[in-house]
Amino acid sequence: MKSEELRNIKEVGEDKRKRVLFANPRRNTTTNQVPHMGLAILASILKKRGHEILVVDYNLIPDAPNIPSFIRKFKPDVIGITIYTANTKEADKIIGDSKIFAPNTPLIVGGPHPTLYYDESQKDNRIDYIVRGEAELVIMDLVENAKKEKIASIIQARERVNPDDVPYPEYKVFYKWQYIRGYSIMTSRGCPYRCSFCPVVSVSGKLWRVRAPESCIREIEHAMKEISPNLHILVQDDNPLVDKNRFYRFLRIYAERIGLRLSVTNIRADDVNDELLTLLKKANCNSVGLGVEHAHPEVFKLINKGETLEQIEKAANLVRNHGMLLSLCFVIGLPGDNIRRIRASIEFAKKLKPDSIYWNSVMPYRSTSIRAWFGKHGTLYNEIGHTSLAEGSFMANEPVVETPDFTKEERIKAHYLCLFETIDDKLKLGKSILIFLEAAKYQLYSEFFYWLPRAVIKEIKNTRSLIEKAHDYSKREGVKAMLERMIFLMKSRNAEN
């Protein structure tokens, strides 16, 4: 299928229409209030074709019934599952249930994990099709001709899709779509940079492909009418500012016609300037996140970011000068890192005084250059089922790499050291005893008592901030809606635990 054909999708006859069940397995580390955009786009394509679609997003609705319940009621002709390396265990459960309760139903898997680890997925005889990379140009033919296979077939589009050809995502086919208040959009796809730890190029491609700003704005206006006028818009490009003028135009139109709360991910420090920050503020974006990754010069040099620590510090100060919130992302355990060098990242974070920090564990995904480095200089363990994300519990993830200069135990100790020294939000006062016991394992007594009084002060500030957010929500959507939202969030957190 050619990309331009997505602009004029024709319905199939009733005898060829199918019922398609998509699932996004939950990650144990996070509850994401933003629905899965990729599945919504595929749902839109198939719905235009005349098929009936149901999407169950367990990150959006963690307490949703299990897959057998949906299989019994919806009776799908095809089942599709998107998989990340971090949620392969949850995906395996859904695959197993699908095999038991719908043994004759073709099963398709896609997403970042099957794209990078397609050979591992092919070993699973419960899977019939593996989609590598973007699925927009193959999904119609795949669904309409799907059948049970003895060995999973690998499907990959012959060309990259033009983002301007892709129809708007369809979210009304999501289970409990009425709870959606976060809306993600990509104004571009791909990234021309090759950071050593990032697999984006293998998933989205190095070719940077853009959407017209006006098209993006029309999509958001459509979402405001179809879903809610009170959405939080998240621009989730791999690299939104390759063409600054194009993105500046998007921000100007957004400020004029939308004005909803806005977040923009993956802003590079060397793209931050006064003009960008002024436009972001006018567009109702009050925070900027910067990827530092590591502040030790020798470690930073090996990342191949194409920017400098001085540029990152300058960008952080500019964000502060514009009165915006600042968040920083770091990676623990990169090539060249050790228990001594991680101190540079801690001190850099303290110097910049961010409002939030994300301490991630290094994850040597396939296709990344750090994987080859660890294969040569250290030991690689099985990363499948593990996550690099610094969300959810404060407990350290089991390291999937180690080197003679940075052992597994030291990597776990470094994780706690970073959390204590920067008063990380994942360290909750209500779990102080458990936190102390973890600190004791690694003889981090002074770090624990450094954290404790500062955590009390931060908890008070965070409580005040939550009250303000609840008040703002009630003003936008009413007290009843606010209470319903609070109950929904509490249920979601309980489902995580």
C-alpha cells in the first residue's frame, strides 16, 4: 500500500468486515493517562475500511477486565497486541489468554519490542504475525487476510508513511474512552541524531518526516469536539525542532486557536532560546524537560548527543529565567560510568535545581551502539522484561549490564544514592521504613537522614500543588467530575499495586 492511499480509504463489503481487538498491556511502572496513539491510528484506518474495532489500553485503564472477558463479549476475528520490551511479561499473559480463549483467532504483535527483537517473537508459536516498524501501510491487508500460521510471518512496510497522509486517531473505540484527558500528537516523526543509547532510529527511522502545522491544529480541534474541550495536549515527537521555523509556526497557531495546557517532549538543549521559550509560554506550556543523560565529561562524550554540557546548563538557566518549570533526565550506568563518576550527575542536578528529575537505568537495546560497547567491555544480561524508566516504585531495577568498574551491586547503590541526594519524588514518606531498610543494605545511612527532613518539606509543597490542581480541574469540569476523576485515579493506583 502507498502512503497517499491512506487519504482515500474505501470500505470493504459487509462479508469481508472483521472484528478487531487491540490491546496495550500495562507496564507495572506507570499509569499513563494518555491513550496509545499508535493503536488509535490503526483503529481509525480499519474503522474507515468498515471493520469493527475495540481497543483495551491497560495503561489508560489499569483496572479494565482481563482479555478473556473482552474476547467472550466482543468475539474478535483478529487480535493485535502492541509490545514494549518493558511489558513483555504482561504481553505474554495476554498472548496466553488469547491462545486459550480464542485458539483459532489470528494473533498479530507489533510495537518497539517486536521491531527490535523480531527473532525472539518468532520463536513464540502462539503468534501468527509480527509487524516491524510502522504499521499504517500494512494493517488493512494484514487484518483482511490474516489466518493462523505455524511460524509467525514477519511483515514490514516497503516505504515510510507520510505523516500528513495518516488519518486522525480514533479514540472512541477505546474501552472507557470518556476518561481520556491527555491527548498525544506527533507533529513529526524520526530523528537525524544517533545518541548511543537510543533505539528510535531503528523504530521510527532516521529520515525526519513532518506534518503541516495546520494539519496538527485541525486534529487537536477535532479531538476537542470528539473527546473533551479540556484536554492536556502532549507533543511527542522524536525531535520536534529539527526545523525550528516549522515548530515555531505550530506554537503560534496553537496559542491563537487552541490554548489548552501543552507539553512538549524531546526538546534538545541546543534548540532552547528566548524565542522558543516565549512561544511555549504563550502556547500554555509551563515546563521544559532536558536530557542531560550524564554530567561526567568522559561519560557524556561517549553518548554522542551532538551538544555540550555547557549548552545544557545554559538552556536550563534560560528556562528558569522565563519562569518555567524545569525537569532533567539522567541515565545511570552508561558506558564509562561508575560509582564515583555518577557523583558528577548528582552535583550537576543540584546546581541546576530542577523541579523534577528522572533517574533512568541504562538499557542496551538492540541496534544501539552501547550494546556493542557493553558486549566488548562488560557483561550483558537479558534485558527483555526490564525497563529503564524511572517511574513507579523507588525500588531499583535489576541491572541488565555490569562492568568490572561498575558492578551490579554498585549500580543499585548508585540508584539509591541519586534518589536520596536529589530528594526524588519516588521516595514517599509513607514508605520511610522500607526506604531505610534499603538504605541500610548499601550503608547509605547519612544519605537517608539527609533526605528525610527535606522530604517532609517537599511533601508539604507537593500536597499544596495537588490541592491547586484539583481546584483547577473542578473549575474546568465541575466538582462532580473532579471527584469522579479522583476515584478513577485511586482505582488506577490500586490496580498498579
